[in-house]
Amino acid sequence: MPKKMPKKKEAILKAATVLFANKGFTDTSMHELSELTGAAEGTIFYHFKNKEHLLLTILQTTNESIVEEFDRFIDGREFKNGLHMVEEIVSFYLYLAGIMEFQFLLLQRHYLYKFVAENQDFRSSLEEFYNCISDMFEKAIVRGQQDGSIGNVHPRKTALILFTMVDGVVRFKNFNLYDAGALFNDLIESCRKMLKPDGETAR
Amino acid sequence: MPKKMPKKKEAILKAATVLFANKGFTDTSMHELSELTGAAEGTIFYHFKNKEHLLLTILQTTNESIVEEFDRFIDGREFKNGLHMVEEIVSFYLYLAGIMEFQFLLLQRHYLYKFVAENQDFRSSLEEFYNCISDMFEKAIVRGQQDGSIGNVHPRKTALILFTMVDGVVRFKNFNLYDAGALFNDLIESCRKMLKPDGETAR
DNA sequence: TAAAAAACCGACTGAGCGCTCAGTCGGTTT
DNA sequence: AAACCGACTGAGCGCTCAGTCGGTTTTTTA
């Protein structure tokens, strides 16, 4: 983790994350960013060579901190079986999406994909995030199939479906359509039923 | 359905739908739109009083045609039971999201929510769309619980989870992350398992 | 077929944008 | 005490944008 960062630089990164997530890239002006942080416009360009590079920096730090959070989560925990691990990943994803609201919102915004299509650095960061999540689900499913807590499903495809599910719930929450919390129990229950071995009775 | 529309007006609506969906609202310029349609910039403002009103018109026609498609789909079909109906709705949603790619992409773009928050007309259109889909799922679930094809789940909440699932898959497809088609069979199978009555053996 | 109405045109405007740059300032090194 | 440093400043430049306006062409109507 990079420490010792100039005050203004840190303030700019923080404010820009919120603005880029809420208002979008083009709809956020450097002037607005300068007013909000108390930094002069020139200061922003002193720290970041241009607007796009500011976004890239935000995307990279966001990706790093999310991947790091998940690594720490997986390492520091014992899961009694694969199914339980899936459930915990879902919970933790929703938890993180709550406390890192703006970062997750940013990752879902479609304008990122213009940059991803044109810039390798953007692509790398975003791919790492997506792979991190889907690999985690896949590992949990494979483990569950070994210990018998999960039935005979296609690990990769089912991992992707789980990912789209939690991602969809987060999107609904970010769009202020529905409260993710209210759906939590039913979501976990749905996952259990989706994954449980054939012929078993639901809990 | 409004017929008899001036040639250029129709061309503008069509092109703007694609541009607003792919590039976003702010990143689409009226000049670009004028070049692409062969209409002069003045013509655009002759038909639509400003850029925002052009977007609103697109949102309204999009919403109307999607709701209409679903109404026709539900009316013109017999479902052998509630579960089957859920499966068919999921299929049809994915089918529509394929042939109306840009309209669905537009509906998912986050910048819409700035307008929704500030403008009642935007809000009405978007709410109608979301209610149409979730109500349909809910009705199918309730019917399934009556005919015994669906187990004891919370109808509304489960409807929302189904919605977030298909919506999530469409988003992954629109982001070019994964192919929705490759996930189709596993998605339907997941829905079946999620919904099936307790104690039954999977097919 | 002439008049009226609707559709269309494109040069133009001024506000706002990203970004530059010459320069200030307090602290460290030489 | 001179030289150098990174952090920061804000006026200003070149340019793009949404929206306007006075005029022309096409279509409808009487």
C-alpha cells in the first residue's frame, strides 16, 4: 500500500472516486473537483498527467484494495465446507459493496469500457477484479463438490451465474431501486437451493 | 404506436438510441448525431426541444415497446404451470435483450438516474419498466405455488432476485465479459432448482 | 395552383471544458 | 547564503458543445 502521499493528492483521489462514480467521467469537471478539494486546478495536473490518468489511478487503487480485502478474507477464515464458503463469499461481497459503495459503483459504470477497449492498463485492472471474484466462486464450488455439500453443476458457469446474481443485487441497490439488505436472506437461500446436491431435502 | 413520423425525426431517434446507449448522454454530441443521420443540427432541435427531451422520448418509446412485447408474449401463450412460466419469461427476457440490445443497454446506464431523480417523466417511464418485469415474475411464482410447481418462497423477493439474475447476465453480455448464450442452460437450471418445492428430486 | 404549414437547413454564439505555464513558497542540501 | 526541491497556484488558451435563428424547400390544404 502506498503511504506518504501529499495531502491534496489524497483528497483529489478520494473526491474524484465519489464524483466519477456518481456523476460519471465526462460530467465531472476539473473545476468542480478543484472546488471540492480546495486544490487549485493546476495541482490536479501536477499530480496526474491528465484526467484519464486520474481515472486509471482510481481504478487501480480500487481494484487493489478490493482484491486485497478478498485475499485477507479467504486467508483468515476456516470454511466448514464448499457450500458454506460460497455463502460467505456472497455475504462478504455484499458487505464490501456496502462499505465501499462508490468503488463498486465505479466498477459497474459503463463508460469504463470505452477506456478498457482502448487502454491496456484499464483492461488489466478490470480483468483482475473480475477474475478474482469468479475464480473465488469457482474454487468454492469445486471444493463443495469434493466434500459433498454442492451438487453436480458446471463449476465455471455456475460461478459466473453467482457473480451475476450478487452483482445484479448490488446494481439494484446502487440504482436505489430496492434495498439489498431486504433481499439478503432470500438470496442466500436461493444460492443454497441452486447448489445443493440432487435428491437432498432443503434444510 | 405512433406512425407517420417525419423521415429525419425517425432517423434521429434511431441513431440517438444507439449512441446514447453505447457512448452515453454527455459523450454524444448533437453534431455527431447530425452527421450520422444526415439531418442538420437545426432539424434535431426542430423535432426535440433540447437534448434531454430527445433522451426522454427515446426512454418512453423504449419502455412502451418492451412492455408491449411482454404483454403480447404473456397473452399469446399457454404455460403448463407457474415454473414453466418463469422459465419462459427468463428466456424471453434474454431473447428481447438480444434483439433490442441498445434499448436494454440504455436502460442499464447509470446516467439515467440523474434524470430520474430530477424529472417525473423519466421516473414514470423507468418505474413502469421495472414494475412490468418484477410483477410478471411475481405472478408466475404465485401461480406456480398454486399449481405446486414452485415451493414455498417469498413471491415478491424471489421475483426481484430472478430479475437481478437475468439483468446481471444481460449486463455481463453488454459489457462483453461473457456470452449470455453460453450461460443460458445453466441459468434456467439454476432457476428451476431455486424454485422447486422442498423434498423433490431435481429432474 | 396558390397559399399556408410543416420540415429542414447550417452558419453562428457564448458558456464551459481540459489543460498549460510562469511563478510563489517553505523547507532541505550544498 | 546560495542553490535546489516538491507542492501548489490561478489566469488564460484553444476548442467543443448545446442551442438559436433567419432562411429555404417540401408537403398539405383550400
